[in-house]
Amino acid sequence: MECRTETWKDLQEYDRSYSVSDLGRIRSNERVASIGGGRQRRIPESIRVLSIAPDTGQVTVPLYSDNVGKNHVVSWSVSRRVGVAC
């Protein structure tokens, strides 16, 4: 059995807060975020939970920028960053 290393690339659109792998996984990168009132909190690295859009059946993941979330189709994220045809 051949072992393969997962390759990660940053999503530039989200200030490198997220990365996408060639296996189709999305992760939130470790960072420090402002939470208001001059306070900050550490956000640990974690794999994002994928969901199925009920209207289209596509695999999506919510990504946030400036506390505003937007759902992205996972195949879009992977193909744009890693060059995988989905």
C-alpha cells in the first residue's frame, strides 16, 4: 500500500485563514482573531465540517471573513487551489 502525503494550499481570498487539500478537505488555520472591544482570541487549527446543500445536493463548507460567512462548494475550492478537476 502506497502512502501519500496530503498537500495543503492557502485560500488567498480569506487572508490565509483557510487551506484546502488535494484530498478535498478544508481546514481553518491557526490564527488570532479580533472579537470586539479590543479583545482577541486564538483560533486553533481544525478541519472544517462539510455539509450537503439541501436544494442542490452539493458538498459545501462555510468560510468566514470579517464575521461574515459564505457557503462554498468544495469542488470549487479544491479545483481553484490545487488544480483538481471535479
